[in-house]
Amino acid sequence: MLFSSITFLFLFLPIVLAVYYIVPGKAKNIVLLAASLFFYAWGEPVYVILMILSILFNYFCGRDIRSHEDDPRKAKLSVMFAVVVNILILGFFKYYGFLLDMLNAVLPADIPYRELSLPIGISFYTFQAMSYILDVYWKKAEPQKNILYFALYISMFPQLIAGPIVRYADIEQQLIKRRMSASKIGLGAMYFITGLAKKTVIANTVGAVFEEISDMPAGSLSVLTAWLGVFSYAFQIYFDFSGYSDMAIGLGKMFGFDFRKNFDYPYISRSVTEFWRRWHISLSTWFREYVYIPLGGNRCSVSRNIFNLMVVWTLTGMWHGAAWNFIAWGVYYGVILVMEKYVWGASLENMPGAVQHIYTGIIVLVGWVFFFSPSLGYAMRYLLAMIGAGAGIVDAEGAFFLLGHWLIYLLAVIGSSALGMRLIKGALKAFRSTAAQMAAAAVIYTGMFLISVAFLVSDTFNPFLYFRF
């Protein structure tokens, strides 16, 4: 079930919210857990069993780790067992086909295997489970004794499918008791509608342009068309994923939870280092807290720090998918971040702001080529087209795409900076009284919702990009 679907918007969500607010306080978690499992089973009826097993396994592992707190050796063995099992389960579903393909490429015999669909959201809820296990081991959080609370933490439908990755320590107390109010519901609705508009109006529209361009042979693209394609993908993945995150944060608030933001206008960054502080913040934080710092972080020699960075970014690429293009994407960013830190970072800081923005934009756009390409060969052909090795500088297709979609590109540029929200806030401040501002906000967000629904009704099935991760 998609957040951006008629079934979710007009059936599932209204029913769940109504029941949630009708039942007494102690029953709210039961309602939310039941709704979350139903939500997941709607699209993954078989894999909901895998999720339940993951919940039970990690719940008892957390209890076992704390039971050995007086015996560091047993506690360490327990946490190692829990982490290894989680990684093996995730690795099996994400990488076994990739590994067998590589073996078949080098072995004389062909090993047959059955392709399995990737359980939706497994990368996200597995990382949440591992953060819980490690926080319990490091005594940053207490093991949850109530399995209902823990099950809700793992399976909560607002952020189950594509994040943000929520650390257990951040919502430990909210699972037990949380504040709910009309103003919080209203704020949650505003977040949700903003995310819905990002997805349906902008992401899906520019995504359609990208699909048309990506269906063309890379060697037949002009410079203009190739750059329009990568710009379209950059806007699509930002508005798609940040839209989902906004919707998840908004839904969380409607149910009384406060999740941390996952995006902070990354395309305004002046360096790649800054970009990754603003993009998919929960994933970057997870790798910093649970991989980079345990490896030694930057409190070590330069060579060791470079090694730590490359390990983190190779793993980040692998987390996104079992394909060489994702691994290359991770290594690419690892190298760039190392170079920014130790080679040209100081010089970059002394350059004019416009140069910094252009530098960061080019690096990020090249990165997206590796990310969306089906193979490394295609990525190289696409990059060559971007510098003129394709079908010339300008062609009719590129001009058609640009002239036919200039307005949506303008909206994307405005929406990917703080300017869009400032315009809305400025419009509301034109009204003097609080009541008038609230009425104006209701009109604005109702209009955004209706426009989003109109786009949704006329659109084809278009799932969120990060569902496949």
C-alpha cells in the first residue's frame, strides 16, 4: 500500500486514525501495531512473517545481551550473534542473486537459482533492529521488556517502508507515553500534504521525463538531453524520497510521535561533505554512529581515517543495492569526501559561493548517473554524452522536453530550496490575525491536497523509489 494511493488516503488512514483516537490510551499501541502489520501484509503477505520473526529474534537478543551485563565476554558474543544473523538475513535477500551471478560468470558450470523479490523495507527495519541491539550493548538504551512496544518500534507503518531510520533511543519514551493535541495533528497534516505534493506533482512529473530520456540509447543523447535527464532524476529522487520522509514525519505527528527530519535542502550545499549532512540524514547518522565511529572515526592516523571513510562509503553503496553501479557510486563518494577532507577542502572554502555551488552540483549530478544506470558501461556512455560525445549539443528532443516542462523545473528549483516554504510563510503573514492565518493555511494546504489527488487520479502506479532499497 502506498501513502500516495486512493486506498490509503481515503480508506486506510481515516479508519486507523478514527479507531486510534477512539480507543483508550493503553489500547492505542495495539491499534497502531495491528494497523502496521496489516499495512505491510497488504503488499507483502508472505514477508510479514519474516518481519515478525525479526521482531521476536531481536527482542530476545536485546534481553539476552542485558542479562549478561556482568559478563562482558558473553555479552559480546551475544551482540555479535545478533548482528551477524541480521546481516546474513539482509544479505541473503539483497545479495545472493548478485553473488551467484558473479560465480556463474567465472565458473564453468551454471548454478541455477530462483530470483526472490526483495522484502519491502527490509534494509530500513533491519538497520533499526541493529541500532537497538548495539545501543543496548553500549548501554545507551534499556532493553524493552514489553514486546508490544518493541514490535511497534520495528513495524510502525509511517516510517516502515522507506524510513527515516529511527533510533530506538530517540522514541523509547514515546512508545510508552506521548503527547497528542489538535495542533500536533494539524502540523502533521501539513507535513503529510507537503510530502504528498512533492511526490505526486513534482517527482512523478519529472520522473516521467527521466524515463523517456533513459529509454533512449545513451549514445544518441545530445548534451542538452543528457543534462536534462540527470537533472530530472536529481529532482525526482529528491522530491520522491524527501516527500516520503515528510509524509512519514507528518503521519508520526498525527499519532503522537516526533521523528527527526531526514532532509535539509541538500541541493543548496557548498560542498559534498555538506551535501551528505543534509541528504538522507538518518542513514548518514546510522553509518557514522554504528560503523565509522566504532572503526575509529577520525581519531586515528590519516591512513586509518581514509580506510574508515572508504569502508563506510563502500557499505553505503552496497546498502542501496546489489549491483556494481551502486558499489561504484559508494566508492566514488568515498574518494570525493577523502579528497575534500585532505586535498582541496581548504581551497574550496576560499572560493566564491557560486563556484562552491557549481562544484557541488556537478559532483552530485555525476554521482546520480552512477546511481540510476543499469550498468557501469551505460554510466560511462551517459557521462560521455553529457560532455558532447553523443548526438551533438542540442537536439529536437531536448528542446521539446525543456520547453514543455519548464514550469515544473522552476517549481522543482524553488521547492528544493527554502524559498518555497518562505513564500508560503510570507503569504500567511500577510494576514494580521491568527484566525485569518489559520484559515489561509487551511485554504493553501487543502488546495495542495486537492491538486495532489487530481495528479494521483490521472497517474499510473508509481511507487516510491526507495521501496526497492
